[in-house]
Amino acid sequence: MSSIETIYVETRTVACNGGVGHLGHPRVFLNMGPAAEVTCPYCSRHYVLEKKPAQQAAAS
């Protein structure tokens, strides 16, 4: 199996189905909560919240 895939997203809730069509896994919705990342328990895809420029300025 290949290395764990990191996907950058703009929302704290993501849907993951393994990314290989009908050969993937059941579609699950993952919520990051207060964290800025979440990992799918089925396929280990790692989702990271990508900060928008306005969010980066506010965090400084």
C-alpha cells in the first residue's frame, strides 16, 4: 500500500469514501471539531484544514 495521503480542505467536516469508487469503504463524515486535522479510521487519509488568508492574518 502507498504512503498515507494528506488532503488539504477548507471546511472542518469532510466526507471520505476511500477514493477508489465502489472498491473504497463506506462513506463517512469526519468532523475536526476544534482541531485542524482528522484521520479517516478506514483508510488513514489525513485531512488538514487549510487556512484562508483572512484566517492567517487573524491568527497572527
